[in-house]
Amino acid sequence: MSRVLNAPVKSHVEITFRPAPLGVLHKFKRSTRMSAQHKAIRNIAIIAHVDHGKTTLVDSLLAQSGIFRDNEAVPTCVMDSNDLERERGITILSKNTAVDYNDTRINIVDTPGHADFGGEVERVLGMVDGCLLIVDANEGPMPQTRFVLKKALEQGLRPIVFVNKIDRARVDPETAVDKVLDLFIELGADDDQCDFPYLFGSGLGGFAKPDMKTDSDNMRPLFDAILRHVPPPVGDVEKPLQLQITTLDYSDFLGRIIIGRVHNGVIKQGQSASLIKDDGSIKRGRISKLLGFQGLQRVEIEEASAGDLVAVAGFDDVNIGETIACPDEPTALPLIKVDEPTLQMTFVVNDSPFAGKEGKFVTSRQVRDRLQRELLTNVALRVEDTDSPDRFAVSGRGELHLGILIETMRREGYEFQVSQPQVIFRTIDGTPCEPVETLVMDVPEEAVGGCIEKLGTRKGEMQNMETGQDGRTQLEFIVPSRGLIGFRGEFIRTTRGEGIMSHSFFEYRPMLGEFDTRRNGVLIAFEEGTATFYALKNAEDRGQFFISPGTKVYKGMIIGENNRPQDLEINVCKAKQLTNMRSAGAEELDTLQSPVQMTLERALEYIGPDEMLEVTPESIRLRKLPAKKMAKR
């Protein structure tokens, strides 16, 4: 008898699902020996550039595999369970699911498309035997396509290419395939990898087909291609147990949950096992709970064999890349190598005049514990202590990667400050080097000149320029990472919000010298108080404000951007002196310009070297650091 966690126990359950659009009636028993009885297994990861339709395609695969009941409400993007993922429409954490097709269990892993979450992509590619590369029929390969494909080819995987969104207007799917082949050759794929199978279809429309002439209304061709081209997992059931930890999760009931692939042997619930740490030490433990994947649920199972993906509870002190092995013959698998972080910022305990008024966790110990807890699951993150007990150096893969961490912490009730993101430099063969990135932009024709000009001042080198049929131009640049800090805001203004940009890490190059990316000066509050309409109206010609009337401010708080290069202190709390005399213009209705909405990402891009960003559950404030006073002689 099996049971689904957090669901009532039912005895002798046999579930018959509705006839799926594939025309196959799916019947299976949730057996306690579920994984062991499935001889045929396929493990596949779905990789793509952001917004090319990975999660939507998984929706269609799940819907057509018959895992949902007729009366079950099925949300869109069912794999994006995190609130931030749903709000932003992006995948941040890799997710596992499993479907049954023609007596074969297909384990599917949905991966993030952003290069900032490359740590997730790298880990899960070691769990699978094949991958499905999704490419937008209109855009073709993009920077993150290159990034995820390079990782897949390094793992020796042979991708299946799926050209998505062919039901849109003005698409050229055949050209997209040619561009993908060029990318394969450019990345050094071998002959077998270059001879990749490809299909056309639409994740949203729920169909796939082998060529453009064939009609199709379901995903059967894609399922068949997975069975045909993805090799079965390699692993020996007779060998001692080896399971590599690739993802970590947490449950209030079970504690730490390990997710990984059984490379060799058989794992059973309740058995003794050894955990081989990254330093070579061995810890004994017991498999207290063994879970398999069925649709969107984790199902309790008795055992699983080589090739299957499982979740395990029973070990607390574990890290990504470590091995769970047989206690009698513990042999470690090679550790997972992850690309190093490229961006660093300092997390500081909040010491502003408004400190402690809005947050629940404000002390250095609480901030430190939260960052250490994040390290357990966020493999691409680094946290280091500094000279001060109130400051922590946090390194990540990009502004988005660190921005997601900050947003998650503030939602949990933490209050702290962060400094301007700084690029991490390296010394290679005695030469100081800095990271450079590939930047691809899709912009309207009238904005091309402005974009090229702005990137020229940031040491950008143009690599390619293609003019499309629809009045848009695609530009490709190689830009230093520090040149991209703060560029997104300028890009949006230059393209009037119609441009699309994406970038990914390319390589380290010798330092390109100093360049000034500094914007205009800032407007700084003169005193503590509440901003008034009267004061803001009088100072409106000074620049653009970030606040509205009624906002509480303090001395040193940044409240807007100056029209001139220097910083300016202004009094925004000044009230109108009332008299018993009515002025001539008293009846006129004055209006203020709409303030600039400072989102977290925009604020991170905006702050300068002598500024801090104050983050609380309720507010995001920018502040100027007080200038150090000269010592008296």
C-alpha cells in the first residue's frame, strides 16, 4: 500500500485516468514497488533560453499523459510552485516530474533558462541521459540557448531539438533549425551530436510533428522521439549502491530531503547507508523515507534501482554533489563542478534612522543564519565573513540571482542593507582579468544608434548585426560585466520599453581600463520628516523624484535623481505657511509628475559606490553613506 504525502491514506487504490488526447488509456497501480517494476526508464532534462516555452511544454506533456482527473483544476505553469516564479513568469529552481507512456517511465526535469541560475542547470544535467532543447521559431538560438547547450554537450548528451511556437505569425522554423546547427558546430559538438533529431510544434497548442507538412493535434510524436532517441539509463543493479545528491529540499515533517539519481545498485526504505562528504569523510545513517515521483506528487515507495530519480530523507548534514553509498563498500562519485560566481555585493545589518521599524529579523546573527541556510540549497552562492561582524560578502552569478535572494529574504521578514554589486576580478597567469558577457539585443530600428552609442562608452564590442523583416534589428555585443551594471534602465529608456535584451557569461579577459558609467547626481533629503506636496512641487524643476507626498524620509535618504551631475540636498518636508489671505491662484489644481517606481532590480542597478540599498518587508529605500569626517589635528 502506497500513499501520497499530505494526503489521506487509501487502501487498494487503482486509478483509471481519462482517455488522454494521445488516445491511450492509462491504467496503473500506485504500487509500493513502483520504481522497481518499471524496467524501461528514460531520464530527460528540458533546457532552453528564458521564455522559449519550457514550462508550458511540460504542462502539455503532463496534461496529455493523463495524470490529471477530468474534474481536476489544472493551473498553468504547474511546475512553477514558487510565488516568485509565478509572479515573474520564470523558472528559478529545477523541478522533477514523471509520466508513464507505453509502459515506460519518463522522468522529466524542468530547468531554469536564466544564466544566473546556471548552477541549477549544471547539477540536473548529471541526473539525465538526454535533453530536449527548445528553441523559439521566431527568435532562434539566444544567449542562454548557447549557455545551456554548451553545458549539455560537455556532459556528452545528444539533444533532441524542439522548435516551439510555430503557430505564431511570421515565423521561419526551418531557419531556426539551421541556426541551431550552426550553434552546435560553433560549440564543438561531435558528429553524432550534430546529427540531432528535431521536431516542430507548440507547447501552448499542445502538438508536435516531425516536419512542417504533417498535421498533428497531440504530443505523441515528441513522446515517441524521447523513447527512440534518449538512451535508457546506464547503471548496474548488482553493484553497490551509489546515489549522487543534485538537489536539496526541506519538509516540516521529514526534515532535509535529498533528491538525486541512483547511479548503481538498489536503494531501499529503512536500509543503512553511508554519506561520503566532499572532504572524503564518511557518515553512517539510515534511509528513513524513500519517495518516487508520479506526476506532480511524491509517492512513498519501498525501493528503487539504478537509473531512477528519487527523493530520500534521513540525512541532515548534506551538500550538493556528495554521494550516498553502500555502508559496506562506500565509493564516491565525482564531485559536481559549478561555474564560479561573477558578481559580489555586501549584506549589512540595517543602521538607518528607520532601522527595526518594519522587519521581524534585523540582527547580524539572524541575517548570518539565513544566508548560511541559503547555502544549503543554492549551489552557485558564496557567503564570506568580513572584518566587521555586521557585514557579509555575498557572491552570485548575476544581478537576478542575488536579486531573487534579496526578494525572498525581505518577504520572509528580514531587514538589511546591500551595497552596489561589484564584479569579481581574477588574476590569470599574473594578469588581472575581468568577466565579459555576450549581450544580445532585439530593438526597433530607430533605437539602434542609441544602443550602439551607449555600449561604446561601456567598452562594448559589436560582434554581429542583423536587420529583420518587421522593422527590428538584432545586435550582438561582447561587453565587460561591470559595463552592464545599470545598463538595463538606460536600455529601456533608449528603446522606449520595446527592446529585449539578454546576456550570459562568456569568458575572463584582461582588464579593459576604467570607464565612467555614472549617471546624474542624486537628490538627498535634508532632514527627517514627511514629504509634502508643497515642497516636492517647488523642487520639481531640480530633477525626477522616487517618492510621493506622504512618504517618510530621513536625512541622507536618496529621494530622486538630479538633472545635473552633482548631488543636491533639498528640504522635501517644508509645509506651506497658511494665512487668512486667499491668494489669486488658490483655486488652481496643481499636479506632480509621477515618481519613478523603484523596484528592487532597478534600485540594485541604480545605486553607486557610496550608496546603500535599505531593504525591509515593506519598503525599498536608497541612502547616501555619510562621508567620513577628517581627523582633527
